[in-house]
Amino acid sequence: MYNFALLDENTKREVRRALLKAIAIPGFQVPFASRELPIFYGWGTGGLQISLSVIGKNDILKIIDQGDDDSVNAVNLKRLIQATTGVQLTTDVFDATLIQTRHRIPEYSLDSKQVFVFQVPMPEPLRKVEHRETETLRMHAEKDYGKMYVKLYEDILHHGEITLAADYPVLVFDRHLMAPSPIPRWDIPKLNMAENLFLFGAGREKKIYAVPPYTKVEPLSFEDHPFSVERSGHLACVFCGSTSSYKNEIPSAGGEGQVYACSDSFYCQSQRS
Amino acid sequence: MGYVGVKGGKDAILNAEKVVEYYRCRKGGASIDIEQIKNQMRFLVDKVMSEGSCYSTDLAAIALKQAEGDPMEAAYLVRAFRSTVPRIAYSLTTKSEEMFCLRRISPSFQHIPWGQVLGPSKDYSQRLIRFELADEKELSIDPPKKEDNSPLDEKVEKVIDYCRKQGLIDWPEKKPEQVPYDITRQPMVFPLDRSARLQRLTRGEDGAVLAFGYASLRGWGSVHPTLAEVRVGYLPVKIKHPYWGTEVTVGQVLVTEVESICSFEKKKIKIDGEEQERYTFSLGYGLIFGHNDHKAVAMSILDRALCSADPQSPVQDQEFVLYHIDNMESQGFISHLKLPHYVTFQSSLDRLRNIKAGKEKGSRKINKGEAYV
């Protein structure tokens, strides 16, 4: 009933063409005619359309949501891709050739043979300061990012701290401002000069963009207010004890305290054994 | 105290599927027949075809059954299916005078050629619950009789064409037959051209189209039209024969069509090289699959509102209306809030706690590895 990897070949070709353009212009959002898929828009359809368009029979697939291989939506996406391609699944970040993610980059670094696909809810970093697309297009074209710097400056002025938490805006290749998808700031440095290819798909917003290997990716900051990552990364994991991985907080019953645990489930497992 | 990471995502979703199926079937009894849905839930079927953007009463009825009557979910099922089906051809332009009308009214003129025909309209019915329907067992009815001898298959002249002949509205520009802008195959780039806008509107969510149209009518968009005509009927679908190149009718679709006469505009046109000013009414157009008067009327209002060169209110703004009118997109993104957000929320917690710590203890910086508490 359905084609290999669900999408028809013309659709896959269209997505791959958009990907090539995206790779050629790092951080630039390429519009594409995103399809409706058997899962909701907003639930990873952009990442899924990329994965389905680049996947081959010999790929080994890993999908994580919040860093976790066993999270409900990650499992659901894996079910769909496996049912329509029959590819091998893995949780091992070193074995995977294609990795799709929501909200995290794995703690272990990736290599040049791996393709990393992000699910992106809001591809436009300037949407926080300008709601019109015709205007954000102009701003990108003219590299007019003043409004964003003003927002960060006003945050510091009013609150003593930048309020943007995850999905922190980055400048790619000294040219395009880019939304890294809602990864924590902890993961932002992993985008810079990485060995692997990063692909970003926003299905509902119908945009594709990319960070090719060895590309400079810099979070916005000021000389006197440097970029900082979340502190939970340095707290000890209650399971594996790691003090250098992003943690989620586990509230205790009664609300009196909390412990912290790695959000990257494969990393945590491998630290324990 | 021991903590256990939450595992078993796969089991959880498989079990949820079983529970959903249990709820669909739990009371036993006869399964609803697809024909019953098609025949007795026609407005629901029409809504699913319109928002699902796919004309098939069978598919819509199966989807409704699977979705247990949720029209949004059913429309989603239909859309997800249609996006896997390749495009074979685009239909040729059909003139809507060719419509076989079931209903046609004009609020603009009392007496119109071919007359006002209410057809299957609930406009003047009294909304009283008919409790006797609870005990209805069998459906059986004689068709209403037509009392005059006027022919049924004649083309019905359009009210809007009378206005055009009178010079009150401009004739549309004649353009050669062309492949339309296809919003399911071409990226949306703003400003969108009118054919793409009409496609976004016609498959828009019923309630959203209605709400935006209503907002315009109330003054957030300055379109308060007089309807030239509301029609419900069957339009032929014609394509070019792939081998012979001739025009072939391949089927028909039930549609609701509305033409709205909107405020008049001053246009500058050139007649014999001389620039002249001319006043004409502007036009709004609505056309949707199935029978749904209010959606077609609201669509015609929005079509006009989105033609504004200088948007003054949100409903005249293409991005505001067209980005937010689609059921699949709005429903999907609103629903995604139910997905885990542990990582991003942790990041927000970090910011808030840091700001609080800074405010409470001067500008004390928390060191690496130090908790906030």
C-alpha cells in the first residue's frame, strides 16, 4: 500500500533538493511543501520527512526525545519508520548512522559518518521579536539582527539575566541567525565545528535548514555578559554519578527537595556499566 | 529513597491503542454502517471532505468511524492518506454556471432570473429538538414533488454576471488555462497569490474560518458584504485526456459557492491611452466541498479581506489568517504541548532560579555544580 519510507519518490526528491540548498547556505531556512504525515504536525513531522527522505536500507536508526530512546513519541516515530523501511534500530549512539532527535544532542560526540536530524517546532529565531515572516525574511537578508540583541540587552537590564532558556539563538557561519531547536544551552557548543552533518526540519512551519560539518556556530552574547549553560549539567546524576551531562530534575514527593538524573538515557546506561 | 527512570514507552503506547479500540467497541451491538454515516451524517461527512481537502464520501465516512465521530481527527486521517497519493492531473477550469443547483438564493435582489430556490436549507427551520427521533426505527420518505414544468438541466445565470453587465463589478481578467499554484506541492511564500490563498481558506478549519470571517464582519477588517448569491450544487470535474488531449468529465463534486459584493473601490484604468477613474464594487469568493453555507460565506469575506494592499487589522493580514486557519497545523501544535518538555522546562527553571538568586542575594553567581537550594 505504501512506498519504501512512506513518502512517494517525488516528495523525497523534493526534500533532498531543499536539503542540498540548506547545506549550501548554512543556517538559511529553505521553504518546502511539507506533507501531512500519519503523525501530527508539531510532533516531529519535519524531522521525519528528512529522515524518510535520506534513509536507505542499510541505515541504522536511533531516535531520541528529550535524550531518551524509550520516550513515547520517539518510540512512535521509530515504529513508523521501521514499519515502512525495515531498517535496523539501535539505542547505541556509536552504532547509529542516522539519528533523529527532539530537544537534545547526545553527550558523546558524533562523527563524520553520522547524520543528525532535528525536529524543529519554531524555525524562525526572530519570531520572538518579530511576528511577520515578510519582515523576518528582510531582516535575514540584510543581516539585521539588532532587534534580537536589544531583546537580550533589555533582559539583562530588567532581570539581570537573559530569559531565553532553551532554543537559544545562534549565529551560523557568521551570517545567518538560526534557531537550534529547543535544545538546552548545554548542547549549543556541540553544534560548533562538529564533525557530523546537522539537518533541521520544521514540518508545520514548512522549513528546512542545515549546519554542515566544521561550521562555526556561535550563541549570541555580549563581551561583558558571556553565554552560559544550565547548571544542572554539573550536578551529579542520581543513577550514574556523572557531573558532565545535562540533567533533568526529579522532584521528591512532598516537594521538599530534588535529585538530578541524566536526560541522555544511552549515556547514563553506559556510565553505569 | 530509590528513583526509577520511567521506561516502557513502547508498551505504554501499544496499550493506549488497545484502550482506544476498547472504548470504540465496548458497548457491543451493531457496528455503524459506512452507508449510514454517508447518508445520515452528511454535514459531518462534508466537513471532513472540506477540511480533509479530499472529495470522497467513502473515505470521509471510514475516517469518521475510525475517529469515533471526531471531525478534526477524521480530517487528519484523510489528509495523511491523500498526501501519499501521487498527483495524476489537475482539473480544467469549470464555469460555475454549469452547476446543477440544489439551492440558490440571492440576498441582493428580490427577483432574479430562475428565481430563489431554498433547497435543503435549515435557515428557516425552528431549532426545536424533535424527541420522536429517539424512537425512529426505519427511514422512508417520498421525494418532494416539483410543481412547475421548468427544465432542471438549464444553466442558471449568475447574479454576479448581471452586475458585471451593468458595469458594477469588473469582469475577471481572461487568462489562458494554466497549472494552478498547488499549496500541497509548492512552498508557501508570502505574499501568497490569490489561488493559493483560496486553497488555504477552502480547507481551513470550519470554526476558524467562521471566527476570522466574523471578526472581519464586526469591524476587524472592514468587510461587510452583501451576498450576490449562495449556491449549493454539483459541479462537473473535467480533465484533459492524457492521450487525446480532449476535455473529459471524470466526475462531479457537491460544492457550496458564494459571491460577496463588498465595498466599492476607485480604480484608475487606461481607456484609449487616457487615464480614467472608475468606481466598481469589489468581490469576495468562497467555494468549498460539500454543503456548508456559513463556511463558504465566511471564506468569501476573508478572500476579500486578504486582498487588501494595506492591511489594517489582523484578518486582512495574510500571515495571520493563513498560518492559523488550518486544522492540521493548529491542532497538531496545540496538542504537542502534551509531549514531554523535561529538557526545555529544566532550562527555564535554571533561568528563573538564577534570576531569583541574583535578586535575593545581590548579583551572586552560582558556581558550577552548585545547586540552587
